[in-house]
Amino acid sequence: MIGAPIVPLVDQGLGNSAYLVDLGDGRALAVDVSRDLRAVDREAARRGLVVAFAADTHLHADFLSGARQLAATRGARVLASAAGAREFDHEGLHDGDEVDLGGLTLRALATPGHTHEHLSLLLSDGSRPLGVFTGGSLLVGSAARTDLVAPDRTEELARAQHASLRRLATLPDEVAVWPTHGGGSFCAAPAGGDRVSTIGREKATNPLLGVADEDEFVAALLGPLGSYPTYFRWLGETNRRGPAVLPDSPALPALTAAQVPALLADGGQVVDVRPLARFAAAHVPGSLSIPLRPVFASWLGWLAPPDRPLVVVRDPDQDPAEVLWQALKIGYDDLAGEIVLDEWVAADQPTTATRLVSAREVEGVRVLDVRQRAEYASGHLPGADHVELGDLPARAADLPDEPTVVMCGHGERALGAASLLERAGLRDVSVLTGGPHDWAEQTGGTLATGS
């Protein structure tokens, strides 16, 4: 496509792509990178590059930008929308501004919608446009949601998104489309599929580009929107002020069993990152279960309190650095430290357990389904109650204290829900291993649909 490669750096957990652009002279441009710079550093080192520019398409709600960190620790020049009013050193770009990257040019295109200050960044080689970093504007087969800035601006921004997509559609068909949000992003990309495209392909296949009427576009964009993690409500403002610059090698401190009770008494919260079966067998009373997996950051930011020190419980074979970076990239900096459960048990500290049940053990018991609304509507156990896991922190104390089996698609979210219910004082909570289709297969039952 161009003489120097563009490398997507995919965060499967958040469903996002950052990009590293080799400028061909030992320097690189990084676009929409998170505060977790490990992938950027690895790729830059492998190619012998120094990151000279760090560009953000918008004020991200789902991760802390790594642009300020790159500027402070690598000397990168930060490029971002002037309309974003960021409170740290950066070059504020307006619509039509161009930045000379040394042979390549980056041009700012105002494309508000996903956020009010959103820019798309058109990369050109001389007069030839090569590709456009579309951030949360034009996605592969979709466009990003417009309800994250403020509820009263959702429709206004949806109408702006309509105009922005049509502006991008005027670019030549061969121009590559490099979006930030992709499959798995709570910013409303469709699940799965390709993460990059071209303008021509999107004009031919993106259903939102096929809706010319603005009112119809707004209805099509806003109608399918589901819930999103709680931390989205404040992370954009943190990015505007500027994330704190981290030390060169942050680490998760090791705690002793004697230190943990004092931290909990002072308002701390235990977050247990071990797999489902290990947590169910034994855990610190009051722990919040969020298994360490690619989506750990999203659920941490949805379920864990943002204003209390966190104590991490892990297995010996789990990487504390992975826990640390997933927390740091969404702004959970108050990490008191970590401990292995065996050390807690060896110190004669108390544990409790959560019962796991099979599909045949749920008959006659209240079933609580904690999946997303669309998942529940597509097929659930007849008579099952529905509360999304993300809503449980605020609603757990109001649920009836009666025997309850919690379920999701595989068990991890259900266990997180059970830990919230147990912490709220419910005494007879168990977790279904498997999901609704496992139940139907094992019992011969028929799933209900709809809400």
C-alpha cells in the first residue's frame, strides 16, 4: 500500500485497534494507542523505530490514551483535535490542518459524531491519499455510538455522525479505512468480521452508508445500542485532562496475609482474578470475581469501585503484570497490591465457597440471567429473571434473599454476579456451569425468546 508498513495492534479484550506507521526514516507514527504501551514498544523495537508522533482521533471513553506517556517518556509529538481542549502539551488540529511526517502527510478531517471533537486522519503520500484513520466514525460495516458524551447530546451527535460518514464516503474508493473500534468493542462495532476496509467496500456494504435520510439514519444507529461499562462515563474527561504519566516499570506490590485485613477495613476491595472453578472452591469473603482473560479490563471498569484501593488475588501461574496493565489502561491506578490465595489460607485467614450446579439442578429454583439484553432476548430459560451484570452493583441489595441460580453464557459473568450477591448478603446463591444452550441440550428444554 505504501513504502512503509502500517501495523495494526489489536486489543482483543476491548475490541480496538491501534496503529503503528513506519515513516521510512527510523521514525514512526502511533495512532490511538492505549496507556499500555507494551505492544507498541515491542513492534517499534522489532522494526528499529522511534515513535516520533502520537495521534488521537478522539477523547477515548474506553481506555486511557498513551499519547501523553509517549510524549513524556519517548519525546513524541502529540497530535489531537483542538476542539478537545486537552490540558496537556499537544498540537491542536483543526479541520483541514496538515502535518508533515517527512514524506507522508497527515490531514485532519472533522468528523464529529462518536464524540463532539472527533477527527479522522487522512494519510497521504504527496497528493495521493492512502488511508484514513477513522477512529469511532466510519467502522467496518457500522459506525460508533453517539451516546457517550452526554445523554442530551446523543441525537445531535447521531445527526453529526450521519454527515461525517457521508463526508468520508467522498474519498476515493481505494482509500484504506483504518478504524479504532472493531468487533467486541462496547462502542458499538458489529461482532467479528474484518477490522480494516476501504472506502469503496464500505460504500457497497455498510448499511449505515446506505441510509440517505438523516432521521432514518438516527433510528438505525441508536436503535440497537446496548449498555456500556460504567467507567466510560468519566474516562473521556480523564483523557482530556491528561492521564498521569506512569513510572518506567510499574509493578503490582506483593502483599502479606497480615496486610490485607487492614486494607479491607480501610475500604479496600478484593478482586479475585482466578478461574471460575478455583474461585468457587475457595475465596476471600466479600471478594469480587473477575477472571483474568482478554475482557478483564471491561468488567473491572464495570464492576469494581473506582475510588477504593484494590487488592488482587491470583493464582501462582497468573501474570501479575497482565492484571496491572489491564487495570492501568482504564484508569484503575489505586492498586494496593496482590496476594496468592495459598498464602492467605496458610495464614489461617477465612475463606468461603460458591456452589456450582449443573443444568438438571435448576428446576424449581429462581434463575437469574445476567447476560446483555440482546443475548437474553435471543434465548433464555423459561421464567428466568433478567438483570444485566453491569446493573448488579446498584441492584444487588434489592434482590430477594431466596435460593438463586445465576447464569450467563459460560459461567464467568455469572460467578461475578454471584460474588456481588454474596457481598450484598444473599445466602443461597449458586452458579450454573454453562449457558442456555447447554441447559437446552442437557435437559431437552426449549428456550424462550424476547424480553
